[in-house]
Amino acid sequence: MFDPSRDDVRRFFCEAWRKQREALPLTTLEAIAADWITEHPEYHADLDSLEQALAADYPVTGGRSNPFLHLAMHLSISEQVQIDQPPGIRAAHAALAARLGSAHQAAHRIMDCLGEVLWRAQRDSAPPDAEAYIDCIRRQAG
């Protein structure tokens, strides 16, 4: 099982962004990450310097989101939708994107559901509830 450290995740996103800017070949995963980075210009400065990225801290009380967590959630959701795992997420995402008129905005709503399901799993010391996750997304799609 792949279990990257905080620094591994930051290196991955910074490297994908560097390769994108320099028009270098990207792996499939890097290309997906670079597409999400492009969608978030507010994070570009955070990804420009690996040294600064590795040293940065994003406390909840700091008033801004952690760009690496946000991008990692985008990447996770993209993979879930691509392989339809948990089952039904692809259709739920499509319905939500159609309602909102934006796959990007749909991903942000799904992030809220994913965060809630992960928080509950952590709180309850249980595996994430896939059914509750899909139900949350479907409720968003109305």
C-alpha cells in the first residue's frame, strides 16, 4: 500500500507543477495533478518553491486552506470517479456536476462529503462508510 509522507506529497505536487510550467513530460498522475493545480491559481505560489513548500505550515486558525491537502483530495476524488469506487460515485459526480454546471465545483462539494465521512471514521475508529459518502453526494445533487 502506498503511504506517502507529508513531504512526499508536497514534493509530488511541486514537481508536477514544475514539469507543467517547463512543458516537460508528465506521468498520468502528474498530468491530473497539474490540471487541478492549473484550476487553482491561488496555490501557484505555494508550489513554486519546493523548499518553501516543505517548510510551510497551514494551521486551521491560519485563515487559509492547505493547498496540498486540497489538491490531494481533488486527486483522490478524480481517481474514485475514474474507477467508480466506491460504486456509484461516477454517476453521483456526473449528476452533481450537471446540477452545478461545473465538474470543478462538483469536486469541491464532494470534498465536503469526503471530509465528513473521513472525520466520522476517525472519530468512531471505523472504516469510512462508503454508502454514507455516496448518499451525501447524491443529496448535494438534489
